Amino acid sequence: MTQSKYLIEGRLQQILAAIQCMGAYRSYRMTPGDWAQIIGYSDRPTDWEAVFRDHPELFRESPSKRGQFALVYRRALLRLEDDGRPPLHDTQINALIDLALRLHAVANGVDLHQHTIDRSPVGQGHLGSQPEYPAFICHDSRDNAAIAVPLALEMQRIGCPVRSDEFSLTIGDSLCDSIEKGLGHCRKCILVITPNLLGEGGWAKHEYDKIFSRELVEEKRLILQVWHKVTNADVRAYSPLLADAVPFRWSLGIEYLAAKLKALIHGP
């Protein structure tokens, strides 16, 4: 079995330092060499490139500026006039630190279904009881780093933690089964609809009929849709019932989107 990159000596400290610098620095994307000047170890920029490439759940190479890296979370914020991204709030940076600490704990064999990690003070984790989750994010596994993780972190930051890791779909998984499983533990499903999800052969109409019938019986909205790079025609070809619902667009910006989802999750 391949060893987790989180177990590399000194890696957690590198990740935590990168999160704090890359979240707050005026430029949101730079080359590993430039980041090395800011974070430290400026004589070893290749070390930082390895950190960024080893952890796509946190860092991502820019598709338009090859060789430049940014925090995935910061890339999800609305663009500024100069095509940049605003710095992260302290609570957003803390959420990323929490994520890194949890992933490091998992790599060391900690069962997070029994425990969760808090920080007090920043960067020093301890174990507590598992929190309740009012919603979960159902998504294609290929959209995990770019959409599901940043959205889950922003929801956590604003006081509405959601589950996401166990509802990441891979080829052959049943979308309906995953949603049914999640709704057994949570009140709402945040369904992320992207070309990746739609490209896996479609969601059989009878599967959504089952969920839709439950919405009618319970007289409440159970599925909150987030669309990214798909049209109404795309979704309608996949499932007419899904297309009839009013979705949220990822392009609205992660902070606006999370606030709207929180209001619906805690509403009737």
C-alpha cells in the first residue's frame, strides 16, 4: 500500500505554513519558486512544487497560468477586477488548517467517524466528539478538490458543517443510493451537477422519482442543486425532474452560495 503523503517527515508543518501564507498574501497564485520566497526554504523551490502536487485537495496548478499554484479554496472566490482573488478570512484559513489536521489524523489511523479534530490553539489538534451534520454534499469524485472541498470548508466556516467525503461518487456508484444513504443521517442533500456527473450515463428517471416522491410526501425540499458548467438542456436530458428545480450556480461565488445554502438547510 502506498504511504500517505501526509506521513512524510515535516510535511504537515509545510502544509500548515503554505496554507497561512497562500491564504493571506496579496497574490493568490505564483510559481513554487516565488512561493518559496514567501513561505520559506527559498533555496528549495522544487520541495514546494512537490507539496503542491502531492496535495490536490488543498493546492491546484492554474489551468491558465501553467506552473503557478494557488489554494483551491481561494480560487473558488469571486474574481477581482484585476483577475485576482481576495485574501481568505482568518476563519477560512482556520478551516483549511482543520482539514489538513483531519487528513493527517486519518493518515495516522485515527477514525474520524468516532472523533473530530479541533484546534486550540491554532495548529495543535485534539480529539473531541463527532459533530452533527445537517446536510451532505453528493458529487462526482473528480469534482472533489475543485468544488466539494472548498464548499464544505466554507459551510463549516459559517457555522453549517456538512459531510462530503463518503458521498464522493466514482464510476459505477448509484447516485440514488448515495442520496438515500445521506438523507438517512442528514436533513438535506447538496447535489453538485457538473459535466463529470452528467457524463456517467445519466441518472435513471425512476431513481429520481423515488427521491422526488419523498419530497412530495414530506412537503419539503430535500435536494439543493449546485450547477457548474452545465445548461438547463444538459440537465433536462439527464433528468427532467432535476431540471425543473431552481438551482444555484457555482459562478455566484462560494461565499454567496454557502450563505444561501445555509439559509435553506436551516429553514423549513
